[in-house]
Amino acid sequence: QVQLVESGGGLVQPGGSLRLSCAASRNIFSIVVMAWYRQAPGKERELVARIGHSGVTNYADSMRGRFTISGDVAKNTVYLQMNSLTPEDTAVYYCAANANWGNDYMYWGQGTQVTVSS
């Protein structure tokens, strides 16, 4: 079955940058939106950013200005450029894709760990 695969996570110092990538194992023609979520231990999963097939983007308020989402939804490829990272950004970051504009995403990646530490 089709699955999303993330890459690019790792250890970075506070104030540093990291770029995450996500792609589907096989193209999913029905996908209209892709997103990045993150989840820290003991905390709820939260939206980081999303991008629609038209290229329009949305960001969580706390991430706007520091994170940039880009990619090609039709090709099921998405990136997340993260700048000015802080220890509070430490989490598992997940790629997601959906065939509608709702919040129940149909496809999820396995996650990639991002650790921000000095």
C-alpha cells in the first residue's frame, strides 16, 4: 500500500536550521492537501503547516515566520524548512496527506525525530 516517508530529522543546536522532506511511495492522485504535524512526548499532536494543491499555505501561529512549507501536492512531495529552532521544537515530525480539506488525514508517515539541544 501507499505510504509516506519522511527524512531529514536529526540533532541541531538552538538557533539552527533543519530541512525535512516527505514523499509518497507511489503517487496518490486524489491528494489535495499535505501537511506537517509534530508531537512531543506527553503532548498532543499539533499542526505545524499545510499546503494545498493550489500552492496556498497555512501555518500554526507559533511557527509562522520561522518555518516554511513547500512542495508539489500533485506529486505528493512536501518539504519543511525550519529556522531559529528552539528546544521547544523538539518532537517527532510527521508528514500527512489527505484527499479532502478536513482534519482527518488519510495518510501518515512514520515520523522523523527532531532534537534541538545545546
